Amino acid sequence: MTSQHRSGRLTTHVLDTTNGRPAVRLRIVLSRLDAQGATVVIGTQTNLDGRCDAPLLSGDTMVPGRYELVFHAGAYLQREHGTLPEPPFLDEIPIRFGIADADAHYHVPLLISPYGYSTYRGS
């Protein structure tokens, strides 16, 4: 199958579980991992719905491999939750995962609060 026919994509969204709403304007960086280290693929931020305006990977960029999403939660949490300790308990949240099937939808959501987070493979 040629890369033009890849139908998979990588998406994410971020929910603030303390406020019960989407995390708006939270910076996200996606990197591809290999033996030489990490290569940044895209940097973006969440929109008003806590999602990115476009898939992080799709089409030719949807390549099997190991990846890391870094959610820059510290600035968002400080902005939304007021004064937090310095340094904050959570700042950059890295999530490493693998993509095995370039035709599948990989969704990696993040649920955050100032003192905890969780993730899973969504749909």
C-alpha cells in the first residue's frame, strides 16, 4: 500500500478534570523516537474544545514507529488554577507510545489536574 492511501491518523485532546472542561491553549509537541533520539514532528496547541485543529499525524506523516507527546501543562495549570507551588508538581507531561498500523486511528487523550493525570488509547 502506498503512503497516499494511508487512512490512519493520530489525534489528542486534553480535559481539565478539576474544572470539568476542555484545556484551552495547552501547548503540545509530538516527536518521533529512534536510535538517534527524538525528532520534533509538530508543535501545536489545543483549541477551545481542548483538541488540535488537525490530526497530529495523517497521510504521508502517519508512519509506524515510537513517538512521544509532551503536554506543556505547567503554564496552562498556572493560568487556570492560580498560584501553584514553584516548581509546580506537574509541568511537562511526556507520554511515549507506539504506532504499529498506519491505517488505524490512534487517539491519545490526557486528563489533567494540578496534581494528577491519566491517559489511555481512545477512539
